[in-house]
Amino acid sequence: MPQVLKRPATRHSSPRTKLARKYLTGTGIEIGALARPVIAPLAEVIYYDRSTEAELAALYPHVADRLKPLDGIAALESLEPIENETQDFVIACRVLEYSGNVLAAFHTMHRVLKPGGHAFLSVTDKRLTADCHRPVTPLGHLAADFVHGPGGSWTGHLEEWATFIEHGAGDDPEERLQLALHHAQRIRQHVWTPHAWMELLSEVQRGLGFELQCWQIARNEILTILLKA
């Protein structure tokens, strides 16, 4: 019997690309693409990030030569350059876990999307990352960030990272905290399991009128498609 050779998966056949081909058409934006933009064969994508290209190259030197060139600077929590109901889609893959105000980001995506537009999202499954021992971010935490601002939570994020991630610093809490400060811009502020992520999506659907179109686990990320009803 002849041996069947499997072709290696490519970005053009990845779960992200398959979902993009199905749901993304027209013109939209991607936030925080870094060196791995979503391939959307049927759409025109404009690229934004909260940091400049020079800042991103310094933060991610190992992929500095592959970073996607930016069309503008904007944070997902506000998207200030983007007018209301002008986008067919918003892509934010592995961005929300670094956001200081997750619910504000959902509100902003809802604001800029046209009716019938899609939010194409992914977050990492904490169980399959270095964050596996960190506690899931509760809904109450996200609500407090939205109402009072994220500033009051930042010290807690650093301390949690220092406790669960910075094992290489030994038993000295202060030394661990200093390492956490050094990596501050690359720390996931929030972490979810699939169950916890679905709880958040349920609240977002009830509160904003998004409709869940699709979600699936692909490797260590949870892919999600939301429709602005």
C-alpha cells in the first residue's frame, strides 16, 4: 500500500486563514498583527498597533525583520482614528489578554463595526502556556477595570506574574517583581481557559448585541468570530 504523505500546514491553510476566508470580506483593520498577520484572501486589511514600528522592533527583536508595516497608531480600547460604523471587520489576535480594559475594547470594536460586521478574535488558552498556573481573570475584575480604569489593577498583574512566571529569580519576591517590571509591556494582564472565555463572550453578547458565529480551539489559541447584529 503506498504511503500517504501529509503536506505540512502553512499559514494559507491554517485555521485562522480558513475562518478569514469564510467571514472576512470588504475592508477592515487588524490590531497588533506583529509578525503574524491574519491572511484574509477576500478582504483589504489596514494595520494598526498601539506602539510605533521602532518600539515594536525593540520589544520583539527576534521578529523585528518580519513585523508587518503599520498604517497607523491606535489602541484597541479606543481606536480614536476610526469613525463609527465604518469597518467591515476588526481583527485582534492575541491582543485582548494584553489589554488593560478588555470591556472597553469590546465596546470600541462594536462602535467601529458596520451592522453585520465581524470581530475576528483569538486569545491564548492559558492551560497550554507559561501562564498555566495563574488564576483565570474573573468577570468582576474586567468590570472594575471598565468602571474605574485599569490603573488600580496593574500592580496586581505584576505581582501575579512575579509569583507564577518568574521562577528563575529564585525566592526573592523583590527580585521577581523587578524582572516582571522589566517585561511589563509583554505581560499578559488577563488569562482565560475556554470555559472562562465563553463566560465572557456570553456577557458581551448580552451587553452589546454581538452574536457568536464561531469559536474553535486551534493549538494553544481560542479563535472566535462575533457578528455585530
